[in-house]
Amino acid sequence: MRIETLFLHNFRNYSRLQLSFDNHLNLFIGANAQGKTNLLEAINFLATGKSHRTRNEEEVVLWGADGCSVAAKVGYLYGEGALKIAYLAAEKKKTYSVNGLTQKKSALSGKLTTVIFTPEDLAIVKGSPSNRRKFLDDEISKVSPVYEDDMNRYQHVLRQRNFLLKTHRKKILDSEELGSWNEQLAPLAAKIVSRRISVIHRLGLLSRLAQRRLTGRTESLDINYLSSFGAEISTDLPELKELFLKKLAEKKEQEARLGQTLIGPHRDDFQIFLNGREARLFASQGQQRSLVLSLKMAELEYIKGETGEFPVLLFDDVFSELDEQRRFALLEAIDGRVQTFITGTEADKMTRTKVPGKMFLVAHGEVK
């Protein structure tokens, strides 16, 4: 898929903006704090229905305006479509439209898919398990609305179960009620963990290839899923469900004492290894950046395999710490296959790669 034209109205520092793009490479060049990242945010906002930079959506509205909108004409392998999200700040309400018709948010699913890299994504390697879970869950949800629904249902049941555990201190824990929540939680946990393990396996293969390409075969990348269920688990749903129920029974007294659920997908993690050593502990900042890039490239290929189309690729300040060999390897991997948007402050680093595309100069809320 590709974005042919982007329309912004009162989004961040852009009052009105219309841009037409190259089908392959688009570079946004300018000094810091001029609005380059805002352009990537707008594209991702249209793809996901939310900002990746703030939870307070009033911040995406131009100062003094009562709302904003992002729209785009999107091309696919077969045909094209028009997408739009409008946000009214006073009502804290969004409206969604596809081809001019107002729709539910779910109607936008798959209409525009993005893979985004930001400097904050280094937390996937060096941050807490919640960062890695979010990366994995977001990736799967892009291609599977069912998975996203399972995650939402799991979180709902988990909150109810935790509430029961927290309040039992004032009364005797109702084992029958707890068992009821366990029976609701177990099949959801099994489906989530099974899907995660399958995706991690595919990601491991794809990211290993990407890391070798990016580093000239000098570095290897491996991924290992860590389940709170136990060390040895399969993707078989009945087996996972029974194992989860067994572990819940074993943890019952401890959970009752602490007032929280101690096992499940919300406690899982995955390890990233660089040349056989855990990257979280040993990788330099530059190596962490390369590892995240390899994961993002793997995500790109995974989505293509699931949907039949490459997503749109967004790189925010990705070149700042890459040497010329890695910059070239990165652009060579995506050249001609993926529509890519890259922000940067130095045009010469971009142009030396000699990859054809379109360059935009960004300054003071204007794009030329």
C-alpha cells in the first residue's frame, strides 16, 4: 500500500497542508522542532486512530483550534481508497470515514497499516518487559482484529479477577467465584500465548536475516519467548489452557496474599540476544538501534506475509546514529518495495545513498 496524498487540517503546527508523495522514498529534511515528526505522527494517527506520542489527544490540535483532521488518498495493489479521521476537542470525540462515508473505527482496520521507528523504540531492547509486550501485541493486532479483541477481553477478565483478589482481605476468598474467573481467563490466555509464540518464531527468523544484512553478516540476532506458564510450553490450545489453570491453582495462596494475578500473558516477556548474549545487558546504544531496526524490518515482512501488502514505513531520525554502510543496507532492503518516510536534519546523509525519491524541506510549519 502507499499514501498518494495527505491532507492535514489544524494538526499540530499545520493549519492546512496537502502533500503528494513518491511511491517509494520520501525524505523530510529540516532543523529540530520544525514539524518533521508531526508529519509521521499524522500518518500513524490515521493508521491507528491514536497518537504514538501522547495520550492527551488535545495536544495534536493546533493551538486555538477546536479540532483537527487527517485524511489521505491511499493506493493498494488493487484500487484505492480515501480515509479520514476528525477529532473534536470540546467533545473529545473522533469520527472516522472511508470513501466519504462515516464508519466505526473498526472499518479502518487494515485500510492503512504502518511500521514506525522512533528513538523511544530502543526501549524494546533495553526497557521493561511491558515495552516488549506492547511491541509484540501491537504488531499482531495490525493483522488480526481477533487477537486485539482477545487481548481486550483478557484485560477485562483480569481486572475483575484482580479486584476479587484485592478485596478478599476483608472477607474469605470465594473459591467458587475465583474458579469462575479462572475458567474465563484460561482460554483467552491460551490463545494469546499461542499466537505470540508462533509470531515470535517467525519474527526470530525474519529479524535474524535482517540483522545479518544490516551488519554485513557480522552480528547475529536471536529471540526467545519467556512465559510465566513455565519454561517448556507448546502452542496447543487445550494443553496451554490446562497448564494455565494448573499454575493458577499452584499460585492461589500467594495471589490471595498479594492481591494480584501473578501469571499470564500480562507477565510474559521475550529475550533478545546479540551474538549469543542478552542484548538488554550487553548491547551498546548503536547495537540496540540496529537490533530494533532489524525487528522493524522483520515486522514489515511479517505483515506482508499475513496481508499480501507491505505496510507504509515511518522512520523518525533513524539515520542519526547509523554509519554509511548500515544506511545503505537499510535503504537497499526496502528500495522499490515499500513506501518509506524518513525524517532527518542532514540532507547530505540522505542523498549520498543515491536512492531515488522525493525530498521535502520542513521549516516553521511549512513544507516545500
